[in-house]
Amino acid sequence: MIDISIVIPVFNSEDILKELSKQIDEALINISYELILINDCSKDNSWNVISTLQKTNKHIVGINLRKNSGQDNAIMAGLNYSLGNYVVIMDDDLQHSPIDIIPLVNQCKKGFDVCYANFNKKKQKWWKNIGSWINGKIAEILINKPSHIYLSPFQVINKEIVKEVIKYQGPYPYVQGLILRTTNNLTQINIKHHKRLSGKGNFNFIKSMIVFVKLMTSFSVIPLRIATVIGFITALIGFAMIPYYLAMYFFNDEIIEGWTSLMIIILMLGGILLVSVGMLGEYIGRMFLDTNRKPQFVIKSILKK
């Protein structure tokens, strides 16, 4: 029996993996655990390092994806192969310290389904903090996230919740959304956020926007309803303006130039229409890909004892 499974998506972290494995081994001494490292088609030698570590460490399970699938998809691959009673999800850069795994697990053992790590001070770029705050506020509206919970990438999940999460077969998983649609029995504890051991982070602005789009379109129809309401209000304003301009045409001798205002209205309506059509296209595109069974991930090889 495995008590703890640790799922870590890996991308271009060859210089960190050895120390990461060492610290996890030291933190979980005398505990039955497995360390699942999912190589998301790294451009460096991360898979070779994983292969080398796996030969000498019986706890390591290496999963090599055939193509880059993204962080959430890589996590889903790890969750599908996890066997532990409690599953830890954490990053590969040691900003999440392995010594905090046990306190997080202990909180779940008190009866919570999920325990998140809450960072009082995050050692990352300022725009990431702003994006995280915005994402959290939107999550409160779209997926009913409790306002006091920070959706940390460092978390422990009960095995029963993992079983429900991996039932999702769509091509665009958002793990936090899948958790929140499964349970509200959540908690968090304060822990320290550390500096990245080496190199630069892989999570850039574009990837942050991808996460935002997943949140917006995968678990709620609220954006679609907002677009509908905006379109309806705009149409009402447009129709209300027709009698006004007709009256001006018949009863005012002055020439109504109106070119600037007309162009502004056209551009405004055109922009709103394009945004609305874009949202509709996003929903339809995801439905198309889901219908065609686009896989979440494709495994090239697996290493385990």
C-alpha cells in the first residue's frame, strides 16, 4: 500500500531534479510513497535525468509524454497513474518545499478532501501575483471558489477526490476547476514560498492566459451569458437611436454630420460582435475537439519498479 503519491509535471528542469528527489526522500523517510515525474516533452535532458534517478530510487515513477501537453494535462497523466491514499501536486522548481508535504497531508487526515498551501509572501514576479489574484476572484464567480481559499499549485488531495477528477476526459482539463466541482470540503495552511533553485520559471504570460481561458470556458456558461446580455443591451440602444436620428432628419434643417459618432458606434458594435463571436467560437471549438476525442496526453514510455 502506498500512502502518498507525489505528482510533479517536469519541463526543462534537469538541474533541479536530483536535489528535488533527494529532498523528497529525506522529508518522507519511513513513509510509503511514490514520486511520479511527468516529463512534458522537455527540451533539455530532463527525461535522461529521470531515467537515471529511477534506476537507483525505487520510489520514482517516470512518465514521458510524446508531445508537450501543458501543465494541467501532465498533472492529469500523473493522477491517472497515482496509487496513494493522498496525492500531492507540486511544482518541479523547489519553490514548494518537500518538508511541507506532511503538514498538508495531516490536514487532509483530519477529514478534509483537499488542503492547499497558502503563501503569505510569494517569491515570484509581480504580474504573476496580480494575475493570481484576478484568477481567484473570477473563480469565485464562475466555479464557486470559497473566498478565503487560495488555489495554490501546491496541494494535497484525498484519493476519493482524485478518482472523481480523472473521470474527466475532455482535452482541456483545469485541475482546480475539476476539484471545485467535486467538493467544497477544502482547507489551507500557511507555508513558506521559496526561491527557484536554478534557472528561470516556465510559466509566462501566455500560459497564464491559457489557464484563464480554461477557467472561463470549461466550467461555466457565464461568459456566454454576459456576451448575450451585452449584445442585447447594445441592440436596444441601437434601436432607440433610430427614432432620434429620424426626427433630426425630418425636423432639423441643419445638416447632421455625425460621421465621427457613426464610425465610433460601428467600431463599438463591431468590437462587441467580434468578442461575442470569439467566445462562441471558443465554446464550439472545444465541443468539436471533445467530440473528436482529442487526448489529454499521449504517453511515450513509463519507467517504474
